[in-house]
Amino acid sequence: MPMISGAMQDYALTLDKFIDHAAKWHPTGKIVTAREDGSTARASFAEIRERARRFSALLAGLGIGVGDHVATLAWNCQVHVEAWYGIMGMGAVCHTLNPRITAAQLAAMVQQSHAKLIVASAALLPLARDIAARAPGIEAVLIDGDLPANGNGALRVLSIEAELAAVTNEVPWGNFDERTPAGLCFTSGTTGAPKGVTYTHRSNFLHANRLLQADVFGVTRRDVVLPAVPMFHANAWGIPFAAPSVGAGLVMPGRNADGASLARLIRDEGVTIAVGVPTVWVGLVDYVEREGIELPTLERIMVGGAPMPPALMQRIETGLGVTVQTSWGMTELSPLGTISMAADPEREAGNSGRPTLGIDLMLYDASGAPLPQQRGHEGHLYVRGPAVVERYFGQQESATNADGWFDTGDLAIIDERGNLTITGRSKDLIKSGGEWINPAEIEALVTTLPQVSFAAVIGRSDPKWGERPLLLVELRGNESIEDEALLAPLSGRIAPWWMPDAVIRLDNMPLASTGKIDKIRLRAEYSGS
């Protein structure tokens, strides 16, 4: 008689299971949303699930089914979370839109995804109208708020609350394959045209479980998490999936991410972990230092999306008494790639930590061959894993090489302990007299100065050398510093011919919609001879 092997249950890794679990086992866990008037709204995970189920039925009544794209144009808030689970739970695809870019850019993205509906914060209705005017496929806008007093005009505008109240039917959740698309997010386009990245239920599920590892996010039921990273930026780093699954509270800041607003939320709601890009924490630490207040519950700040200036990291850890976890990732990685351990005494601002289980790193040389020595040598960083892009949205060709590795476009070094340091972007390299200059190395040294908030180095056209480096800085507050002092950290640390030819001070460093320095804009304005 042949042997019959045992088997495990076919349990599809679909995202509805996160909020189902939260509602069943952590029903009183809360999502708190900051409103425009300074008040807050509160809802339990059980209430969030019930409303998300109704949201699915609402969408089905408007003709949405499995595989259809629904756009969201909203800040971090309760309704946005409900929309996410309502869209994804029924098998539709949540196409998050970034309200910080133009209507023309957003309309082009919507036309690619063929989204028929936009779910929008009430304050963003004018932008939603503008998008719809440029993207005729949009049939209606669902808004989180009251209908406009002046009527809908040509565009059909519906109140989410009114429509949810009228829902009587139910739509099944999770009745599809775990490899079904769940989300669509376009890259920021800071180094080229934005490209769409499709997240599947399986990829997001596995990514959220990676976050929950003890040396990564390590969130527990006792934590209260404030995601200052937007939900339209790589799924808010997966936090709206991971936090509810362990019963951790979520504090959603809405559209206000200034230092005063964040400090008030952290203090009033007992936030223990805050997550966002470095520019957000500049505002927070400036406010705390200026007002002389304390945030006693705050324990950790997780930073990613852009390089962490060493002086800022020291200010945060000293001034706020918290631990900073630096990380590296990309939209194409869902987004987490590596992260430093909170308990590591050798944490450094320029060090992005180790890869988490579920992602692997490989360094290649300029010819596309793996480096013989993977530790201690700079190379082109490639990655692979179950939550790494294989093909961009709408494109036939693969985004990986023949061996299945994705080229991140970053230059990096992996030290003997396995820690990753991003040393630059291959597209940012400056070619001067036939030799390469790495702007990131110069920027990292200049930002060690406490007077400097941001630094950027770009190539400026030069008739003799082709390009020469130009240093642009934004100083902190009312600080002043001479050019010689700005360049002093570079002396003896870089080749003499890498030294910037000039320094330009900016009142405000231009930032892209995700908080990264906008080098495309800097090059457009300052790269001419």
C-alpha cells in the first residue's frame, strides 16, 4: 500500500485576515485620527472591520469587482484604513494617489490603472475633481465628509457615511488566490519617470510578518504606533497591516505632520513608536527643543526613505531620549529592505542595518557580474525576495536580471557584520574629467555639522571638466557658517578634486512628495554653467 503523506490546510495569505484577526482577538484596540480642528476620532478594530465590510458592499454596488482598481486620495486617517481593507478584502486593487503631486501626474497614473472611483478626504475634493476632469474613466468620487453645498457639478460625488448607512448586503472577503493584486503604488520619480509597483496579497502578508520580527518593528500589544509616513507611500511601510494584527494602537496624524501637531499626538495618546522620513523628525525635535517639552512615552523612532543626517540622529536621541532605528528600502521592496536593531550599541546614522528574513542582497560590479568579495567592497546593490518587484505595472519585460535579482540603482557596502551602508545612487554620480565623484559621500560628511539641516551635491556643467560638484545646503534655524567651515569636514576625507567648487545656501531645500531631497529640481535650477 503506497504511503500517504500528511498535508497542511490551504490557508490563503490574504490581507482581510489581518483585520479579521484584530477584530476577533483585539476587538478593543483603537485607531485614533487627528482631525483638522484639533480634535480626535476613535474607533475600535471591531468597528473598523464592520465598516470595512460595508465599504466592500458599497463598492460592489457601484460596479467594483475582483481585479478592478479603486483610487484613494486621502491622508492617514480611519476612513482610509477602512477603504484599504474594504477594497483589498473583496479582491479589488487599492491604487494610492499622492496628493502632494500635480493633478496632471495623478490623472496619468489613474488612466494607466483604469480606476473608476476615487475615495478622497473631503479637503481633497477639488484635487479629485481636477483629476477626474483629466481622466474621463473616473465615474464617481466618494468623500470622507459632507457633500459640497454647491452641488456635484458634472462629477458624481457621494458621501461615504451616507452610502455606508444605506448598505444592506454583504460581499465575501478573501474568495480569491493569494497572488491576486492588492495594491498599486507609483514610485516617487525623484530620479526618473514614476513607475507602478503592484503589491499582491501574498507579498504584503509576508512583508507585514517580516515587520513583526523582534529586531525589526517588533511591535506588541502594549505599543501605540504613529505612522507619520503617508499611506500613499509604499503602503505606509506596511504598518496598517502589522499593528492591528498584534493589537497595537494606531494614531493617524491626518494631514498635519508639523512638529507641534505630532508632539501633541505623541503626548496625548501615549505613542511609543513613531515612523517616518527624516524631514518629519526635524520639525518634531525643533519644536520640542524650542518649547522645552518632554515626550515620556516615546521609545523609538523608525527612520527611512532618505539618508539620516548624523547630527539629526544625535539631536533626536539626546533631546528626546529615544532610540533611532535607521532603515533602507524602496517602493519596489514593499518597502522594507534592511533595518538596524534598536539594541545594537554600534548603530550609526549612515548604517541601515541588516536584511530581514525574506529578503536577500547581492553586490554586482559595473559590468553586471557578482563581486567576488561581498563584504567590505562597494558595488551595485541588487535584491530579491517574495515582496520585491518582478515586473513593473503595464510593462512586459522583467525588472530583474537573468538570475532573478532586482537592480536597486544604489551603490552600497556590506560590512563584515552584515550591515548595509548606501554609498550613493548610480544615477547621481558626477563624471568630472573622466573620473567619478560620489555625491553621497560628500553629503554624509557635511551633514555631520550641527548647523546643517540638509545637504545635496549635484554636478554643474563645466567647459573644461564636463561636470564639477556643487554643494547646496539648508542651515538649521538662524545658524550661520562660512564656506570654509562647511567644507572643513571634507578635508583629508575625500580626494582633493572631489571638493565642491562652490556652495549655495537655500532657505528651503526642495523636497519631493515623499520627503526626499528633489535632485531633479536642483539639477534643473542649478546644474547649468
